[in-house]
Amino acid sequence: MKTVAAVRNALLGVAILAGAGISAGYPEGSPAQAQVAPAHQDAAAVGETFVAARQALLAKDGSGVLELLSRESLARVERTRKAALDGEMAALGPSEKFGALGLQHYLKPAELRRMTPAQIVEFGLRKNWLGPNVITQAGMERVSVRGDRASGTLVVNQRPVMVPADFVRENGEWRVDLTRAMDLTDAIVRGTAMATKRSEDAVVREMLDRAVRNQAPAR
């Protein structure tokens, strides 16, 4: 379970914080064909998006966080809040199920229905769902740009972590793309379930139980 434990805090951000309830709709239009720019300019722009996301998290700015997510990320995680409300989780992947169960643990159905997506994100930040030091110690190195997609090495406390830092250019702007991190999580859970001869649901619930026990109290 060491591999699963290594991504637990990141999962809280990916599957709960970012997927806290994307019911605000998607940006208009389709991904624009951006003008070709020198690689170093694109890498710098990706870095600016990362810094903006980090600053939004530090400021506990829910709207700012959501505005920096890609459409694909929003489409992937929109199911999370709905599943947390209606309890229909059979069709969810492990990362989405983790997020839905996490929301059910932290918020009552009436609260989920009443709160906007931005308010849920801000609630999660106040509760230290990412851990008390993850955001302040996070950084990114070695940005690689390939057309309208980019990735970097995510580091926490100057140490690389296995969760990918991915970005996609939409309408000429770089956005944080969570889909590969969620796919990685799904693969880890499924592999762990197979290796330990348990169900995926059992692995997900164990991860959530450990995450809940390890959360620092809100300040």
C-alpha cells in the first residue's frame, strides 16, 4: 500500500477539491488553434498558469481554482458531486468514487445542494484537504511542451512526486488538466485490488479512511 499512500494527499486535491462539484458549466467554444509560439514562451506561460493555480489555492479562492481547470477535467469530475448527492457510484472509476465518498464524509446532502462549486472548494481548503504544507511546498520543474499539451515535474518540498502536472491549451490559454492524474490513480487502485485480492471499493474506502485519519485539523 506504499504506492497508494504516496498519492493519497494528491487524490484529495484531484478527486475531491478540484472535483468538488462542477455544476457551473463549461467555457464556451472549442479548443482554439493557437498561433505557433517559441517553446520557451509556451513553457513560461505554462509556468504562469501553475503559479496562478498555486496562488488561488493559497488564497482559498474557489472561483480562481475552478477557472484554471480544463474542460476535460471539468467533464471528468462533474460526475463526482452528482454521485455524492444521489449515491449512484457503480459506474464511477476509483478516483471519482474516492471523491464522491469524500464529499459524503465531509458534507451533508443539504450542504452539497446549497453550496456553489467555488464554496465547496473553499470549504475543502479551509479543512486542509490537501494537507497543511502541500500547497506552500509545491513547485514545478522541467516543463515540456508538445503542441497544445504540456507537462512538468511536480515537486513537494523539493522532491519529485509521482502525480503528473499536466496542462492543455484551450482558447489560447493554458489550463490545468487533471485527467492523467485521475487515470493513474485508477490504475493504481485496480492494481492494488488485484494484488491483494480485494475489491476496488475496499481499496478506495481504505484510502479514504487513512486520508481522513491523517488530515490536520482546520485552522
